[in-house]
Amino acid sequence: MTNTSVLPGVGDVVIYGEERDCNNGNKDSDVGSPFFMVCSFIGGQGAGTFPMLAYRYVGAGAVNSGGANPYGAHYGDYWSGGPSTDVGSVVKDAVIFDSTNADVTLKAAAQRRHAIAFLYDQSDSFAVLRADGTHDSGLDFSRASISSGNFAILPRTSFFNWSGRAFLGWNGAIQAFTLGSTNSGTDYSLAVYNSGDVDVGRHLSARPQSKVSLNGCGTSKLSKSANDLHGTISVQVGESSCAVRFATDYDNKPDCVVSSSLGGTHSPAYETSRQGIAMTFSASKTPQSVSYVCMGR
């Protein structure tokens, strides 16, 4: 059975209706049977014919263009199923199912403005957006221009989660933005506070860098935790000079403080540069520890 109908105001476009069986796709169901459905088939009817451009078309002319709310309709498609009972238009799998290779599934035209959002979810669904399959990117905002407001707004207890192994977000327990193995408490590897303070591993420190080196220091050795930010040199008896070579040059000459465990006249004289620290000190008769701390960029 095939029925045709003409959409008013859209030229001579014709929709060819087809009866299809929801169970197996054949056309032999009787009206009123459990698997009966009525579809609208949109497609060319032979060589040289093409599907219509728009199935449902709402004209650009507003019904009440001179009023405060110049809208033509409340809904494009309205599905009237109940939220918790099996009545009305309760859809089992998907309201929109896309099996095509279209450029996009849902699209809003450029320069259109929606009062709340283009996509608006008020449901109690398990997830707001879920993606399966293989994609080149997750969310692509590379060509978007957000002139004001917030790029993304999240609840204060919400975290980005990588398979339950890493959490990134606002940690209410310590009032800081943290990265760690949990989304609360003090079990984190990095914390950044609004004050600008940074807590790395619950200590303000930098990771050890093996490329930090000593030059002209005899048998002196660097502490295992030494890096471009701080370190301690074990100076042996009789040595009077030593130079620390940073693993990475600073952009500007850093501010450094150097001190000796012996204190007094044994405190070294030093010169700081973007590349490192050159130190000289009175040759001691006993070993000493010389420590440095540098801050800069």
C-alpha cells in the first residue's frame, strides 16, 4: 500500500508513504497488528529524481515578528512518552538513529542564537553524551569563538576521569585544582591554588633531573634530588671551587641563594648565570655541604 501527500507551501514535493513491519521489514502486516508502523519514505522515484531537501520545514518568517517573543512553534518534534511509565511514545533505542555518512547528525545554522543552548539535557540519563567508535578528536572547539563567559562550566565536585586511574578537577577537600589518583582528599600528585601556590607531591619541589652536572668540583657529588631549582653538593676536603650546570637554561638569570653547612667564612662566593652557578670557597679541612636554591623563569 502506497499513499502520497503534498506538503503545503513547499512546491510540488511529494512524500511517498510506505507500510513497513517493525519486526522484519516486510510489507505484509495488517493495520492494527503488534508490529505495524507507518513510515514516510523520502527518495527519488526513478532516474533523474531526487529526495526532497527538507522533510519538516519551518519557514523563516516569524508568526509574531513584531512581538517580544517572535517564535513560530514550541517544538520541532515532540515525543510525548511518560518519564517512568510505559505509556505514550516511549522509544526503546533512540529518538534519532543515524546510519548514514552525513557530515553531521544535528546542525545549527551560523549566526543563529538559542536562548538556553543548542543542546539541552534535563534528563536523568546515565551520561549526557556518550561516544563509541574511533574518532580523531573528542570535542572539537578549535574553530569556535567564545567572546565572553565561560568556555566550560562544571560542578565543583566534578572531575575529568581517565578510566578511574587519574582525576583532574577541583578538589573541595583542599580548595585547589588537583591531579591525582582520586578526586578528593590529599592523595594527589599536583595541586594548584587560586593564590598561585603550586604543590607538587605535597612538597613544593621539582622532579630530579639527571642532566644537572658539576664542573671543576673534584670528587664532589650532587644530591639525588638535585635539579635546576635546588640541590646540595658534598664538597670534599681541599676543594675550593665548583660550578653547577643547569639541565635547562633559564630564560632570564635566576635568583639564587647558596649556603654552606659550615657557615661563617666558609660561605661561598658565587656568580649566577642563565646556565648555572659558579662558586668559590675557602678550602676546608673538613667536608662540607653546599646547598643552592634558585627561582626564576
